[in-house]
Amino acid sequence: MEVKKKRIVFIVNPISGTSSKKGFDKIVEKNLNPEHFSWQIIRTEYAGHAAELATSYASEGVDICVAVGGDGTVNEVARSLVNTNTALGIVPSGSGNGLARHLCLPMSMKGAVSMISQGVTGQFDYGVINGHPFFCTCGMGFDAYISLKFAQSGKRGLANYTKLVLAEGLKYKPANYDVCVEDEQGATHHYEAFLIACANAAQYGNNTYIAPGASMQDGLLDVIIIRPFKGIGGPRVLMDLMLKTIKSNNHVQNFQARKLKIHRSEEGAIHYDGDPCIMGSDISIEIVKGGLKAIVNPKAIEDKAKPNPIVHAIDRLVSH
């Protein structure tokens, strides 16, 4: 009896991300068994093409659509696959790779393709901010402002992003927000905040953990509010993001919610998975449980915030 082959489409953005995709076709050929898989490799030709391709192939019932590119390409493909039976695969080649890191996928092309060949999938939550799907984080305030500046700069890479954060951090003025949490029967809380982040996954990318311990399978958003701090507090916040200790920072408040509404005095920048745009003063954010099927590392565990003795030793030194 002939075994039905799984059909895979690799959607390659040749100009996205920070790593070369040279030799990718040969990597696929060497790491996929043609007895078990049939595949196509398609390169995008214009902005939004990845989303169009993923939508089309999902409607055909392709088993796996693989995003080969940076976080923007991953988001395009993923949002086209929500609430379908087509699984998202990722071959990460961006500077952040937040979703791939959360799913414990290899950062190399060879390793990522090999992981896809194992075909282990899971069902994961995704978020929606004013109609825009996101998979790791969304937010407003300083991180959205920097995302907008970063996009406008026309320069990619971690070095340029870090430069912007350092240049703009001390000049940025916090804003006022009214947050209404549906889970609390409409109770509204007022915050002056440096930023408000809503996290489905643990990190922004680059192992920068805005919500250590966040799960993509609990049907909840982790909401992180960073209140204003003096200049000396900035380095501590940055260090806590790297050490997975942001929730212990005394300028941080966090809670979980399924749905919330945020009002601010005027329109401004927001971001979803690092993609910035300008939105109005009223923002609605919610979680959709189990709406994304994705390839995972079979050895991965959901709790990635287990104490690390080295990290905590460094943290104790910094605290004293």
C-alpha cells in the first residue's frame, strides 16, 4: 500500500532577514525524504506575496507551509494559516526570530528543515489587536515607537535596533492609558506607562524575554506594564529582559487576560510582532485559543522560564 506523501511548500523571501538563503534548495533536498514528502520552493516577488501564497496553498489543503525569512515573513505566512489545517513551519533567518525561538526550533537552515521532516505539530493560540493577528507580542508605548523608528530608518539588524533604543530611551515620554479587562467584568484601571505589552509567547526575539513563562497554549495573554522610571532604571530593565527577571522589577506590573480594551488620549504607534502602524485611541486585544497549527521541536517544553543558576547568580550580583 502506497503511503500518502505530505505536501510541503517553502515560501522564501529572498530579501528578508539577515542571513543568506544561498544553497537553501540543496539543503531541502538533502534533509527531506522524497518517499515521505513532496515539496515546492517558491520565492516571493513583492510585499504581501508571502501572505497571498500561504492563503492559496492552505485552501488547497497543503500539509505544511514553511516561512523562510525574517519575523515579517513568518507573520505574513502564519496569519494566513490561522484556523486552517495547514501547519506553519519556520526556517528562521531574521534578527529576532521570536516565534521560532519560543517553539525551540533550530536557528540554522539545515536544523530547521530537519525539524520539519520530523513533522511534529501542536495547536497554539494567537492574538488579535484591532483585527491584526499576532503570535508573539503586540503593544504600545516605547516598543511600538522604536519599531516605527526602526522601520522608517531603512536599516535592519540588531545593532541598528540597539542604537535606536539607546538614543531614544531617555527622551521618550510615557503616556496615560485606561485599561479595561473583560475578565474583571469591565473594571477599568488607569496607568501612566512607558509601555504596555501583551504577550502570547515569552519573548520579543533575540532571547529578550518580556513575558518569561508565557504559554502559547493557555488561552491567556500575559499583560506587562512598565511604569515610568528614572534614567538609572533603564539599564536594569534591559538586563531584566535578558535575564528573564522582568516580572520582579519594581517598575513592572503584570497580569493575565483573555481580552482587554485600552484607551489613550490620542492615536499613535502600536506594533504586532514588531510590525508597526498608527492606530487610533481605542485598542482592542484578545486571544484566540488553539487557532494555529505549527511545527514544533518534539523535545521542547512549554515552560521556558525555569530558574537558571548562572542567570540568578548574575542577577544577585547586579542587585547588590
